[in-house]
Amino acid sequence: MKVTVLAEHAPLARWILRHLRDSSTGVEDFREWMRRAGLLLAAHISSEIEWEMVRVKTPLGAEAVELEPREKPLLVGILGASIPLLEGFEQLYPGSPIGLVAARRIEEGEGVEIRLYYERLPSRYEGTAVLVDPMLATGQTIAAVADAVAARGARRIIAATVIAARPGLSYLQAHGGVDHVYTLAVDPMLNDKYFIVPGLGDAGDRSLGVTPDH
């Protein structure tokens, strides 16, 4: 599994993180910076999809050869924190099929288990799938969704996240199923509630503006 950390070579990623990590960033701005993170990730992931050359006529009557996607990637949003991030992807890849998956985290003793309880995915898809989730914490959710997408025939699976934790990346590496992880940053650890540290808090609460009852 390959991991690409955008903050290592794209200063724009650090600028986006500066706003997303800041506890004073309100809901409206948080959503907007998440959308921008989606645009940045989607641009870098363009190297993962297949392209074909097309001829276009310019306003000067000349001809140029440029690229057009041969296939549109399946964008899989993991509810509900991924919604603004997914909007950035959809803006860059208009018309791409969108799948949605919801997962429930169940804490058991000293561990945590992830169960998928909602899936809206194509019955068959043999192209490139991009799993969109702002936080890759334990890695179990991405792994479970990757298994579900692989079972439908996806030939290549990419994970797109804003922040990934080292333990989660290690889990994914051992689990298999994800070919490449793109992330803005890698953080070192998880706290006792399995949140990424330093992280950016609860991405779902901050994106949706609603704190659910537990």
C-alpha cells in the first residue's frame, strides 16, 4: 500500500489544515475548507484514473490535443462526516457515480469494532473507487468499506482522507485491500476514545453542526 502525504510537498495542504485544525473555525468555514481539501485531494488522485487523448478546436481555429477521463471514478462517501469533502470531489469529477456507506463504531472493552449498517453501492463496478472519509483513525472503517467495494469488482481502491493516524495506516497495511492512501497529513497517535491526536476533533460534528445524542 502506497501513502502520499500532500502536506510534505504542497503548502496549500498546510493552509487548509491550519483552518480545519483550529478549534475556533465555525461550521460554515469548516465545511468550506473541507470542500477545498476535497478539491486538492481529487486533483492529486487524478493520476490514479485512466485518461484518453481528445482533439479540440481552439477559438483561433487551431487544433490541440488534451485529456479526458476514460472512466469516471466511483466516489464512496462514508457518512456523515464525508459530505463536504465529497462535494469537493464531485465538483472536480462531475457526473461520477456516488456510493454512500454508513458505519457504526462499537467500543468493546479495550478495543473498538466497526460495523457497516447502510450501503448504497452499485451491484457491479470494475473501475477505480475512491473512498472518501476525512479521518482515518483506527483504519477499520476504511478497511470494511474497501472489502465491500472490492466484492463488487473494483479493480483499484484509493482512500482519500484529510488526516490519517499512524496506527490506522498500519492496520490498513496489514489488512490489505487499499492500493493507495492520499492524505493531507499523518498524525502520530489515537487517544483513549480513538480520536486522532492532534487531529481536528470530531469531523462529523464539526461538518454537520449537530452533536448527536449517544
